Amino acid sequence: MNTRDKDWKIVGINFDHMHMGDLLRQTHEHPSATIAGICDADPTRMEEAIANFSIPENRVFTDIDVCMKTIDPDLVIICAATARHAEYVEKIAPYGKHLFIEKPFADSLASADRMACLLYTSPSPRDRG
């Protein structure tokens, strides 16, 4: 399948930065993308996105594993604080999904190396066809 013909299921995980709203808006407006779910440990941080994009309750999560297993997204937006990027990559990389990580990529070279190793050793989205 040509990726241009695909309807991309996208989830937004962690609302530490205000940029998540902009990224979800761009997803909402894109003809080949769907906000398939959102996730944050603090449900109040998702309220604005839920209202703005009419996200139904069954697509709102406070647990990353439940979100990933329920939605099975194609792409995950990580909008955590930079110092926590590696933590979130470690949680999500085993699912073998495409990742969009808000800049800056890492807070240190060690964190960048950690994320690169996690992604290098995780299943690739290409492995699933």
C-alpha cells in the first residue's frame, strides 16, 4: 500500500508541552490522519484536546500500555519534557511504531544514545508490512 493512500492512526502521548495541541490540530486537519487516541497520566491535561477535537472517551487513556494495545497506532507523538524523552521512548519503542519526538530530541548525549539504542533494537514499523 502506498503510504499516501493510508489513513494514519496517530496517538499523542504526554502533554508536558503546549505543542501537543498544535500537533493534534495538524493531525485533525490532515486528510490522511486520525487522532486515534491521547494519553497522559493526568487526565486534566487532556481536557482541552478532548473538547477541541471531540475525542471520545474510549480514545482517552492514562496508561500508555493500555493506549498502545487498544489503539495499535501507526505513529506516536511524544510531547514529554525533554528530560523524559528517553523514558517515553523506552516505554513505546517495544511496540515498533513510528515516533515523532518533540524537539529538542534529548537533554544529553547519553539520553540520545539511549534512545537510539532502544529504537535500533526494537521492532521496525517496516517489519510489519
